[in-house]
Amino acid sequence: MASIQEYRCEVCGTVSTSPIHWYVIQCGESQLTVFRWNTTAANAPEARHFCGEADAQIYISRWFDSICSPSKPSFSTMPTPRNPA
């Protein structure tokens, strides 16, 4: 008897046994790869599962935030440049 594989969305927690229109993201410290759903990518040890584009985008944004630190200086607190004469 074949077992049924369940996948859970990393952002919203939706569970599916048939995640046809889902996305898989594999990432590390310096690389992030997005796949349209395929079982091989989904079952890789570093795979993350997302039920739609919006949730995948949330994860990608969080990944960028985590590697883009320290943050750039706030230009709103810097003096305004003077116009050349």
C-alpha cells in the first residue's frame, strides 16, 4: 500500500496531499532557488513548500531581509545636499 505524502505551506500552514499549483523553494545562506511544484525538489532536505505565489513572495522577502543586514543607513536622517551654485 502506497503512503500519502502531505505538504504544509511554510507561511499559512495549509496542508495538501496534491499540491499541484504550489511552489518549492530551496535556499541556503547565499542562494535561493524557486521551482514550480515537482516532487523531486519538494522532497529535498532543504526544500520549503508554499501554497501560492503570494506566500512564496513572503518567504523570499524574509530571506532577503535576513541576508541584508546590517541595514543601509537611513537617508532621511542625513543632511540635505546643497544645490551647486
